[in-house]
Amino acid sequence: MQNPTQTKAQLHEACQADVARRIATVRNILAGIHASRESETKSSVGDKYETGRAMLHREEAQAGHQLQQAMEAQRELDTLEPDRQSDRVRKGSLVVTTRGRYYLAVGLGKVKLDGEVFYCISAGSPIGQELLNRGVGEEIVFNGGSQRILEIY
């Protein structure tokens, strides 16, 4: 890893771009549902109309929940200070262990930067919870394997 500060900034930007993409996608889905509802006319077969409305309502509720989750992820990212250093793992930390590199922000998954693999994870995820408040040299056990924290940025 060349420059940890720059790497953290790039990972943070990747998380922000992913969350923005998710928000835009869900908003497009909601707009489509709204347009479908507006264009739907009551047919002579009332049950078919009601079934269609119920399906639209269910899709709308699901999309609304997804939008709420994405907006919460965006709020979480907005509170992080990627340039802040700490000797303990906290939200916004870049953690290097014997088994991987983790950025504690939002659950984005695997991100490749300059040929290196990083994992953007939520602090609420099982491995995120194991890492939180730990220091260099401490070990965590995750999925039956142990890993030692080598560096915290």
C-alpha cells in the first residue's frame, strides 16, 4: 500500500459512489412504480386490478425500505473522517491484518485499488464488530480463523 491517506480517501470515494448509485437506482424504481400506478386503469375484472395494485404496493414498500437503508449508509459516510488517525480501530479506520485490509465504513465488499484488494465493511458487520476498538498487535477470531492487526490508519 503506497499512501494510506490517499488509499483511505479512494476507498471512501468508492463507498460514496456506490451509495449514490444505489440511491439513484431505487429512486428510478420508485418513479417507475409511481408511473405504473398512475397509468393503471380499473378493468372490468376487479380482482386483477386489485392484485396489480397490491403488487405495486409491495414493490413500493420494498423499494422504500432499500432507499431508507441507502440514505442511512450515506448519513454514516457523511459522519466519517477518513483523514483522522487513531491508535484504535474505529469507524473510518483502514485496518491491515495478517489476512486482509479493511475499511470500516459501509458494506460495499471487495474493492481493488492499484492491484491490491481491500474490503469496505460496515462497523456493524460481524468482522467489523470484532475489529472495533482493537489496537495494533491484537488478534481477532473470525469465521474460525484468527488474524492479527498489523496497522491502523
